[in-house]
Amino acid sequence: MQQLGMGQAINRALREEMLRDPDVFLAGEGIGTGIHHSPMLPTAGLLKEFGPGRVKDTPVSEAAIAGLAVGASVAGLRPVVEIMFNPFFTLASDMIVNHAAKLRYLSGGKSSFPLVVRMKSGAGIGAGCQHSHNLEAWVAHCPGLKVVMPATAADAKGLLKSAIRDPNPVIFIEDIMLYFVPGAVPEEDYLIPIGKADVKRQGKDVTVATWSKMLGVAMKAADQLARDGIEIEIVDLRTLVPLDKDTLLGSIRKTGRLVVLHEATRTGGFAGEVAALAMEEAFESLKAPLRRVTGPDIPVPASPPLERFYMPDEEKLIAAVKDILK
Amino acid sequence: MQISKQKKLEMLRSLLLSRKFEEALTELCKIENKIPGMMILCTGQEAVGAGVCAALEMEDVIITNHRSHSHLLAKGADPKLLMAEIYGKKTGCNKGKSGTLHLAVPEINAPCTTTVVGGGPPIAVGRAFAQQYRKEKNVTVCFIGDGATNEGSFHEAVNLASLWSLPVLFVCENNLYAGAQRYDEHTKVRNIAERAAGYAIPGVVVDGNDALAVYTSAVEARARAVAGEGPTLIEYKTYRWRGHGESDLQLYQPKEEIEAWQAMCPIPKLRDELLAEGLISPDELGEMESRMDAIVKDAIRFAEESPYPEPHEALQDVFA
């Protein structure tokens, strides 16, 4: 099977959907003619193939980009717009939070907004906190938005294709570091349903619920823990909204222990939601208090040692797992 | 520009309907527990909606705002469904989810309405992009107030519409107040239309109380847009007779100022012209007024007799 980075897998998804449906178009800053030229990037080559009518380079105008998606989608087009970095979401947030998320409800279900907003996220690029800030919990808090955060290239392709076909606004958050991690990606047209978690590793001792780049941390920790005879079960949520409660709770009931792992900062992070769900619906199964492994409550720092300190890693996850097995 | 008798009568009818609809609301919203939430009226500004919408085809789209009643009625919305929505009833155009502020009527191509000041322009740009993408010969009208032109989203939207030559009419009703701030307290430029120069698009200033002038300017801007020549910013000078909302005591609006503008009411202006031209007789005018009264009365009856939604219906319509 072909080995692709997540950016390339996203590229395949965009291309396939644009070929399938003439209503799909792309817009964003530098998505056609950009400052970086790498075949690893999601929109590489699409301007050449589809032309400037369907691959729209925009001014640096996040509110207009998001509004473009809202207005075009209510007409039945399928916009896939890019907000270059997750923190720039704030400039587009009125269009996403007050409009994309709410206008269908306000219309009594008469108007629909089938749009996708792609955002790059994640620490590890040394760019500092105004480029690296994972805000998935913000968008997950807004009813009316679906929130997808793939961890593998194969998932990214299938999930993005589903997002483009979904009749609702979907926020699709891509970790930039994953653009450069090769993974097996099927060549055929396949969809991965939004709202379905995936157990990436079976285990009996502790459930680790995670998403996006932190899946890699969990997988590495699992190998190390296995050497000590500890088997963690890794549930990749893939979609935060709608949340696949059945898979998550099923795993917690099986292992009786839960660690939630995410890169975003701790307070108000989505781990709190997962933890509350476990307490409300699987309390009787829990053999130990749950743990969160997250970024600390600081802006993402720029300097390499500081940024490494920020990022949750195998060591922190292993410590949490061993702690609740005591 | 030659304006047909039919168009003129359509505008007069629209002015009368909107005025009567809102005069009824002015009284109804004072009655306890009758109408929930805020009441934001466009009384005195109706010529803008009437004139602009008369220049549109049904397939043209409008994106309007919190002060939307005259726009929607002029575009052809069913007064019964609007009134029921304003009452919060299940039979309302949005099943009670919107109330008076965000009335969406996709049936008349008013697919979404926003109360966020400055929220409309980026959406209008997207909707107009869809028209351009599909090579439709239609336009999107974005109704905004003077206050919205100080939002960043307005400037982003106008720039993009200009850059891509999108078929948008940015229709600014300068009613002299944004909330409690008089125009000269919130904006330095003398006319909002001057801002168009910053985006290399035409900006025109028009008497917003003159329905025929409004119509003519909208026809011209529409023709430009449909020809692929891009957006126009039209500033209609008008006046907000009522407060920002009905709970506003208008302490900051001088009484003489309100009276001076009321003397320039758009309704007698058009009505007297049509009477003088013999396009309508006093009897026919009386009939038209009675018909509009009856429509409003029917709408109120429909709203009052309609049931409220069941509480659990609050859970519906979040996702498709």
C-alpha cells in the first residue's frame, strides 16, 4: 500500500472529492500559490489541476474566508476552506461560532451549511503560541459544529471525504507534524464515518483515550509498557463531536481504568469532557481515579527545550498509567 | 429611468404593509407576555427595503439583519409566518427558533439573517460567490446599517467582493444611529459611500426616504453586478424613528430631529406622487390600505391562534 504523509492523504481526499463533485471548491491563504513548495502539503498541485475557479487563493482575511464558506454552502456549494493555523481561528470565529454553527438552528432547519473548515494545529514546529495552540475544545463547545481530529494519514483521507459530504459544518483540525509522518493509505475511494472512534491497540489494563498527534505518543508508550507487562488499550476518538460514547465507554468498562491524553492545555480541555462522561456513565467500572495527561496551562513556548517541556510525551503518559495501576 | 406603474404600486404596497405590520408590533410588544424578547423596528426606513427589493428578481438573494421586517416583507415573505415567528409560535417561519431577530425565509431567497453587526457582509460574499461560480445572472443584496461599516468583517468582505468582482449590492441604511451613538460620534468620514473608494468600487449616496430613487439606484447597481462588473456600495440616508429597540427611551435622539425626519416620511412622498400622476385614485388607495390592514390583522390572528412549540422541539434542527 502507498505510504503517504497526512498532508498528502488530505490532498488525495480533496482531489477525489473535487473530481467527484463539481460543487466542491477550495479557498484559503496561499492554498494555490503558496510560499512553501512541498508535495507534502495538503493543497499541493490542486491549483494546476483544477484552476483558479475552484482553488481560490484569498487575501489574508480569515473572517471573509469563513464567511465565504457560510454563504457559499447555504447555496448548496461544498466549500472546503483553510484557516492557516488554529490560533488564527479567532479572526474567523464569528463566522464559525455565530453563523456556521447557529444559522441552521435559527432557520428552524430550513437552511443548511455543508462546509468544511480545515485548520492546521499543533506544537513542535518551534513557531510559538500564536501559531501553535490547539483550540479543539473551543469549537467542540459550540453546538452545530462537528469536530474531527485525525491521527493517521489513512483516517485523514477517509474522514475528510466524509466531512466534505456531510450536510453540516465540520471543523477539521490537522496536526502539521503529522504531514511528515508516513502511513499506509488505501488508494481507493473510501469513507470513514464521522462520529466513530477507533481502537488503535487492544489492551486489558488501562484505556488511553486520545486523538490527533498524541496517538503516536500513546503507541510508543504502549510498546514500552508492554515490556513491563502492562497492556494499554488505545482509543483514538478521531471525532470529538459527535463523540463515539459507545466505543469509549466500552473500553473503560473493559479495562476499568482511564487516562485521557491530549496536547492542548489542561484547563477546559476536552479531557475534562471525556472524564466527566466516564464518571457519569461508567463510574461503577472504574477501579482507580482517572488521570489527564495534557499540555500545561501555558502558551506554547518557542525555544526547543521549552516547547519539548510543553508537549505531553511517552514518559508522562507512562507515569500516569503506572500511577493508576498502583 | 422610466419606472412602470406596476413597480410604483408594488413599492407603495410594500411601504404600507411594512408600516402597518410594525405599527401593530409597536403596540403588541407593550402587552405583557405577548411577544418574547426584543423588538427592533425599521419604522421610517421602509423605502430602502421597498425600493431595493422592487429592483430584484425572485432568484436574487438578500442577507439581512436585526432590522429586517421591511426587507423580508418587500421580498415577498408571508406576513403570517413572520408574525407567528415573532410570537415564538410553532407555525412561525423558523418554528420559533429565531424570534423576531434572525428571521430566515429561504423560500424567498432570504436564507439566513444575522443580528451580529457586521455578520452579513462575509456571508453575502459567499452567497454571491455561489452565483458567480454557477454563472447565474443574479445578485446578492447585503442589508447593513451604518454601524456595521466600522466592523472589520465589513472591510474584509468588501475587499474580497471587489477583488473577485462578485455580484453583491452592499446596501447601507444610514439611519444616523448605531445603538445610542450618532453617526458623527462613531464615524469620521462624511459619507459611508466614500469608503467604497478604498476598495475601487462605486459608492453612491441616495435619499433613502425616496422609494423611487432607491429603486433606480438598486436597478443600476444590480445591472453592474449581473454584467460581471462587481459590487456597489450604496448608502441610503434615512432615519431611525424608533429607538435601537422598543426598550430604548431614545434620550439621546433630539425630539426636533425625530420630528424633522417624520416630516420626510417615505410613505406620503411616494403616495402623493402616485396620486398626482394619477397612477392610483384616492379610492384605490383606500382599498390598498384596507387590504394591508386586513393582511396584518390576519397575520396577528394566525399567530395568536397558533400553538407554541413543544419544549422538546428545542432539541431539533441543530444538525441536518
